[in-house]
Amino acid sequence: MYDKLKPILQEELAAMRETGTYKTERMLESPQGREIAVGGKKLLNFCANNYLGLSGTGLLEKASENAVKKWGFGLASVRFICGTQTVHKDLEAAIAKLVGQDDAVLYSSCFMANVGLFQTFFGAEDMIISDELNHASIIDAVRLSKAERAVFKHMDMADLEEKLKTAAGKRLTVVATDGVFSMDGDVAPLKAICDLAGKYGALVMVDDAHGIGVMGSNGGGTPEHCGVADRVDFVTGTFGKALGGAGGAYTATRKEAADYLRNRSRTYLFSNSLDTAVTGTSLFVIDYLAKHPEVRKKLWDNTALFRARMKENGFTVSDAPHPITPIMLGDEKRAVAMAKALLDEGIYVIGFAFPVVPKGKARIRVQVSAAHTEADIERAVQAFTKVGKQFGAF
Ligand SMILES: Cc1ncc(COP(=O)(O)O)c(C=O)c1O
């Protein structure tokens, strides 16, 4: 009886359009990269999570071609039936080593890694304590577990401690946090979180989707950046951002926990093996990064340059220790309209509005990449300055 659902959806979609929260998807007419083709125009790309600039370089296409030639296109199986090749085990070992854990388990996406984590380990006698700004996939994953839940104020250690006190008597307690919060680029205070978790006997889970490959002196992610890689118990992350951009993900953890995931995690057990192109290419990327530290240096140089030039031009810009640089605009419609005007100037950025960010905190999120040249960055700064004046952004 679609007739009943249709008017409800029509009304809600109309309301989204009215409030500026309706999302349209622009069609890319080229591969992802430093430049992309949209609407017949070439644009400078400042909104992909292509931090290391590897997407669109051709390197990854070659690596994926090689992987498919060697391992075939796909396995038509889950891992435990007949879907495990040495390339899967090699990638698990490589990513575990990079993030400083004993072992890792591959998933089709980080959303699935998160969904497959909490319900596997934590039941009715346990408690999950989660940062209020954690990614939607953690929020949904936590809901699927039968554990008691508590939410602490964003990066507020006093509030976390209060919540940890309420967990006294629980069998297990876990503190869950994003490593890097994707809307602001702010980094979880993992040392303080681990200290508190240690004091109250809790485990620590970090979703490092935006940290892996970017943060830490070896690109091992936010736990490495914070010096606590050996104190974190579960790290989830994606190959769909800095490490190639196609998809695929992992949970890196202690030996027994990885073993247990392989036996009990539903989104692993009952879902196809990670495809061979992504698996082989991700392995290639991890090796490439170890051999090319200059790529990560370029990312940081570009980030510093963009922020300095934006500040010189009157913008208030965050100093978050991550290349994500939100330009805060507040009003939903202004953020969306300004992003569109920037598109006309040849700069591809997106306005983020509710429900991706809280109401009244709309923004344009700029993603700096190692692929950008200094001239690209200056072009973006000039376009922001011109459009920002028109829209009263500073
Ligand atoms: C913090 C965080 N966790 C998880 C995800 C989901 O990752 P995936 O695209 O691999 O499902 C994202 C992606 O937006 C993210 O930013």
C-alpha cells in the first residue's frame, strides 16, 4: 500500500527542501582526483577524503588491475566458507601492524565494522559510553547491542568520568570515540581517555576512519598520534578515504578479540569477502605510504598553507590538528548557496547542513589533499574570499 507512504514522504521531502536540508547529488564525469569534471567543467576538488591524493593518480588503477589479474574479480563466498585468499591475510597483517594491534579483521565498510563490533562483545550486563558527536555508524552500532548506553559530552573528560562512575558493577565497560571528528577535524584526547578508562577498568574503542594514513608519524592513525596505540583495544577504520578511496574496512584489535570477531561478528560472518581489487590495492597503498613519507608531509604543508592564507584573508579558521578545515557559516541556506557560488568559481566544495551537522551549525568543509599544488590552494583562497564577501561570511 504505497499510497499510504507516498504523501508522508512527499510532505517530509518538501519540508527538507524548505529548510535547506535536502541533499542533491552532483554527477562527476571523471574519476576522483585533484581535478574533477562536473557539468562539463573542470573543477578543483576540495571536498573528497582523498587526503593523500592517491585517488586519480593511476597508481591505484594499476594496483587494482594487478590484484584482479592475480586473484580474480571476486570470491562469491563469505570468508569462512571459501572466501579467504592470502591477499586477505596479508592485508589484515599489514593494517594491524600499521595501527599497532595484534591482528585485524576485514569488513566491507567501516559502517559494517562498527555494526559488527559492539553487538559481538557487549551484552545486557555491559555498558558502552560514547562521545555525543560520534559518527552515525557508531551510534547505530551501539543501538544494536543490548548493552546499557551512556553518552558523554563531546571530548569532555569530566563528563566521561561521571559516566564511567555509573558503570561500576558492570561486567565490561567500553568507551567509544571517533579518532578524528569528521565535521570539525578535532582529535579525540585519547591519552586522557585511556587514562580514565584505565582508572575505571574500561576498554577503549576508536573509529579512526579519518585518522588512518593521515595522523601519527607513520600514518598509523590517531592512537599513534596520541602515543597510545598499545592502550587502545579496538580500532576500526576504512580503506575508503586516505588509503585509496574505494571502500573496505577493518577492525584491528588484540589477538583473542580478532579470533572472536571471526567467529561471532555477524557483519563479517554473513557478508561476502572483501573484493580482491580493494584488498590488493589497499595492501599496495600501505606499502607505498611506508616508502613515500613525502606524501604525508605534502598534506601537512598544504593544510598549513591553506589555513594561513584563509586567515590572512579574514576568515576564522580552525587549527584542528587534521586537514579537515570547516568554514563555519551557521545558516543552512547560506552554506548551501555559498558552496554553489564557489562551484561557479571552479572550486568544488559542499555545504554541510542538518542532519549531518547540528541545526544552526552549517558549514563548508574544506578537505585539503596532498594532491593540491600551491597554486590550487591560492585559487581556492581567492575564490573563498570573493564569494565570502558576497555572502557576508566574515
Ligand atoms: C568516523 C567514520 N566512521 C565510519 C565511516 C563509514 O565508513 P565507510 O564508508 O567505510 O562505511 C565514516 C565515513 O563517513 C566516518 O567518517
